[in-house]
Amino acid sequence: MKAGKQMQLVKNEVKKSDKAFWMVENCGMEKEKVYDNIEDLSEEAGYYSLVIVKEKNRW
């Protein structure tokens, strides 16, 4: 949690893992954004962000 300032590290680890990824930035707020592509993330995420990383095809 609170990975916003470490987003580059998070991005690198997710890319290496080849796992499914989602992130909600500013969750529940006016400027909420939902991402499903790791490449779309900026270097710093908002304070109210949630990152979900899950093995692919395990639903």
C-alpha cells in the first residue's frame, strides 16, 4: 500500500512477473482513474490509489 512514490519499482516488478494488473487512482474521489495497462501509469500515483496484481487466468 501507499506505493505512489515507488511506482517505477512497482511497474518494473509487475512487468517482470507477467501478472494481471489493475489500479484505481484517487479511489472514490472526483478525479478517480482506473488503469488496466501498466504502461499507462505515471511515475507517481495519487495518495488514494489501490494496486491489484493477480496471476493471470486464476479467477
